Amino acid sequence: MKAAAKIAIAIVAAVLVVLLLRGCVATSYLIPSSGMENTLLRGERILVNKWSYGLRLPLMAWWGYHRWADSPVGKQDVIVFNNPANLSQPVIDRRETFIGRCIGLPGDTLMIDSLFRVAHSPGSPDEKSLYAYPKEREGELDSLLTALGIRSDGLLGLDSARHIRSFSRYEYYLLTQAIDPPCWLAPAGGGHPTAGLRHPLIVPGRGSTLRVRPWNIALLRNTLVLHEGRQAEIKGDTLLVDGKPVNFCRFTKDYYWVATDNATSVSGSRLFGLVPKDHLIGRAAFIWLSKEGTGLLDGYRWDRMWTRIR
């Protein structure tokens, strides 16, 4: 065999091995934001163990969802998963990749408020909440933020009439003092009678049935539509499933509640909802590269490299 042919075979074999390892063993993931600080820093690269919860077979567009050697998720695991709220991409493994800490397993009861802020750790003055305002006030709000020196996290949600952003309690106080009455910035929970109160939320599991409550009705409706393939809508205080009013919802999948480690971040399940198991890629295992700056030879955080993620 000619030398050129041997080299070509070696290159093809190497590529196949790399693809096999990435698809079936482990993959690298870049931390894109500060949401997991100080556990993980922006720009770090980590290895994700795809066998942590059983191997989810790749190429889901071909044969759907299958998982080999299914294993349970551990509470407090740092998990990597596909965006559960992406409506534009029907194939799960083609959706954006997110990372977060699992703080709620199927069957767990979490205490939440009407904005889905989880009471799993003491609050702080820097903890951010969601606030809504009329969309036509967008330019005015940007001017206020600049004048007050408040750093914006950007637009986090919107509907036909409102935009939603996140602010700490102190930032909200500054804004309300600067806005001429009547104040048009308000907690996203609005005047809902349960706003500010904490209520129990049971994380649904496969085969579980949950009662519809005022504080979980939106979350249950979104979960049914996004992940259970059901037709569901809310009319007034009533949940309609397949056109019929219901007081209970039954689920066919295991779900998880995910949070961030950074107290000032508003990402996690309170924004994109529950994460079903078919969206799980694996557990974040090791930091293999930690570096700040763009210099080739400097900025390396040697003490963080090849450390286990906990």
C-alpha cells in the first residue's frame, strides 16, 4: 500500500475515533457566562461525562430518544442539558446547550414564590428578581439605567404588551425613585394574590399526578405543551387540557429543577422551566482549561485545571 493511502487511512481512523469519543463518551463544553460562578468561571472549558445518567444515543433525528444504562441524577449535580424551551428546533440534541445545578429531583417539594424564585438558599440584597414594564418604555428605561449607573442584564422576556428585565432590590428602589409617578415598573408577578408568598411545588416524575394550583398553573401548562405533547391553555384561573378543564395533571417523564450558583443570575428553571430527562447530556466532570484574557502564554489558572466539578 502506498504511503499516501496509509496516511489517509490513519487520518480517517483518527477522525472516527474523535467523533466516537465525543458522541458516546465525553465532550468538551465552553462556559459562556457568569451564571455558575464561582463554581465555574466564564471562558473555562469542561469535560462532560455522557455516561453519568446513561448514554443518550446521538443522532436523535434518526431514531428518537433512547438511553443506555439509565442512571439516576444526583441532587446538587452540575448537569449539562439542551435548552428545554426552544420551540424553533424540534430535535432535542440540536438545541442550545445549557449548564446548571440540579436542586430538585422528581418527587421533591420546593418552596417557590409566584415568580418561581426558589427558597433553597438565604436571600441577599443582590439577589435579582424579574420586573415588567410597558414595551413602549424601553428607551426611557435604558436612559434611566445609564443615568443611575445600573448595569443591565438585557431583555429576559416579552409579550405583546410588556418587556421583562431583572434587577436587585436596591436597583429597583433606585429606579422607582427616578421614575415620575405613577411608576410603570413593577414585579413581574403583578397584582397576583399569591405574589410574594411561598408555596410548595412538587417536581413531577414519570407516572406522577400533580394538583393544579394558582402558583403552578403556568409551569404545568408550559410543561404539558413543551414536553408532554398535550394541548393545554389557561383561561382565567382554569387549566384546559385537550379542551377540558382539569384539576390534576399526569406526567410521563422525569423532570428536574435547575438553578445557577451565581446569586445575581436569573437563569435556570424559573426562566426556561423544568428540564425533562430526555434533554440531559451528562454531568459536568472536570475543568480541563481555565484561562482569562486573550494572550497565548499568560492568564492560565493552573490551580483550577483538571479539578473535579462539585
